[in-house]
Amino acid sequence: MSLQPGDALASHNFGLQIDGVMVEYLQEVNGLTMEQDVIEYQQVSANGKPTVKKMPGVKKAGQVTVVRGMTQSASFSQWINESVAGNMAMARKNASIIMMDYMNNPVKRYNLRNAWCSKVEASTVKAGDASALTESVTIVFEELVIE
């Protein structure tokens, strides 16, 4: 690995895999979070003083938004269409957001279990504009596992 102690990963070096297949032309990933409930438990200690304990509760499902260049990627478009059509047997997939070092070696993975697309938004099109068209895709998932 090309990272030395104290080096941080660069934000421009990442990828998205869906069922082990790398998706090309990914521009941005945002909103990736892991959250769980916190249970507050109050009790009286052996010496009669009230104490408060916090314990982990249920993990919550989450969502992430990816922005990609509008391409003719048939597999990604098919995944979106299966999700929107409600064909959950085909739509639920395992996806991974992979952070890479300067040599494009995977360093950290965010594995999204049972992920599917819940929203697609195309960028604004405007006559005379000279910018690339993008799609923002919201991916919901049932579990996030960090490796």
C-alpha cells in the first residue's frame, strides 16, 4: 500500500461495485451513514446512587446518493429499472463503496447489504450549456458493514 503512517485517503479515489462488478463513471458519493438507536437505562447502584447507562440499540437501515455521468451502462440502468418497477427479487443487490489509495489499491470498503435504488434524478439540461449530464441515484440499504 502506498499510504504511509499518518497519510489520509484522497477523496477522488473511490469506486462502486454492484454484486462484485465495478460501476464506471461515478462522480460523487454522499450521505453514507451508519446509525443505531441508543438505549438509556437508569438504575440505582449498590450504594443507593442513581446511575445512567447507555447501551446500543437496533441498527438502522440507511441510504446513500451517488452521482454518475449519464452513460449507456445497461447493467446500472437495469438495476434502477428493476428497483422502480418493484421487482425486489432482482433489485436487491449487495453493493460496495471502495476507497482506494494513490496506487488504486482498495483500502476501505463500505458494504451495503440488500441495496436497491429508490430515486433517480437527471441533471438539468439547457440549450447552449457545455456541461456533462449526470444522474443522481439514491440507494437504500438494509445494513452497512465497514471493512
